[in-house]
Amino acid sequence: MDSDFMEAISARMAATGACVIRFEFPYMAGRRVDGKKRGPNSAKVLEATWREVIAQVCEERSLTPGQLVIGGKSMGGRIASMVADESEVGGLVCLGYPFHPTGKPEKLRTEHLEALETPALCLQGTRDPFGKKEEVAGYTLAETFEVTWLEDGDHSFKPRKRSGRTLEQNLDEAAEAFDAFLSGLDLTSG
């Protein structure tokens, strides 16, 4: 939640005027408490956590789910994409979506994305080991799932020095795409 990447991208997203709220899944919160490295919770727990966060934000801010855009980095975005339709949120943003495990492009994590109804923006580095541009081009994804490619970016959008690009450029382009995506949504009534 407080990695350099999350700090930088959250600040840029907030600068567009969006209210950015971050949270940790239970396994990460546990790491913070005792310092012990542990694997992610089950999908059931992760999805339930997302549902609880949506309900809590709606209650605290007097919003409907349709007025929220949810999302996250890597697995957080994947889990958000799995609850987006049923939660009836207004939009979804995935930062470095894990289309498949590293080195296992045959084990796709895209089935639910084929019929996704929620408007979605995926910000993805062109050389992300969890889904490179040339791989993703061959996937069947819903028309609602828009991918914006960040040139020479890895899973955290960082380009190689020899590319002539900087991380700052990719983060700025990600924020611009995020702002344009939000501008295209009707989040007024949900």
C-alpha cells in the first residue's frame, strides 16, 4: 500500500481530482503487524475484503457503488475486476494486470474479463512479464476493457534506461489516461 510505486501513482491520480482511498488485504496487514512474510489470502477472502471496502466507502461517503471506480495494482486489480460487475461499481482501473503467472503464458487469468460489463482501464507496461503487449493482443477481452500501454514499462511501469524513457514519463502518461477514463464515465448517480 505504501510502496514507492503506490505512493507515486496515487499522488498522480489524486492530482486529477479523484479521491484515492487505499487499503490492505488481510495478509498484507498481518505482515505490517508482525513482519512475517506470508502468501496472499484465498480468493474468497480477497473478494470479501473488496466487497467490505466498497460497502464501507459507500456508507462513509454517502455514495452508491455506481459512483465508485475501484481497482488496484496487480493482484489487487485482478480481484477488483472479479467483483466489479456484481458490485455494480461505475468503473475499474487495473495497474499492471497479471494476465498470467510469470513464465506461464498458457495459464491465463482472463476468463472473467471476456464478459466484463464494467467500464475498465488497464494500465500496462509493454514488457510486463505478466502480460506483454504482443501476448495481450491475442486475448479475447470485453469491449469494456481498455488497455493503455506504457512504453517499455515493466510490471510497475519502469522502463529500461536504454529505452530513452523515464518512469516519471510513464507514470505521467498513466495519470493522463486515468483522468481521460474518469472523464468518460458517468458517476453522478450510480
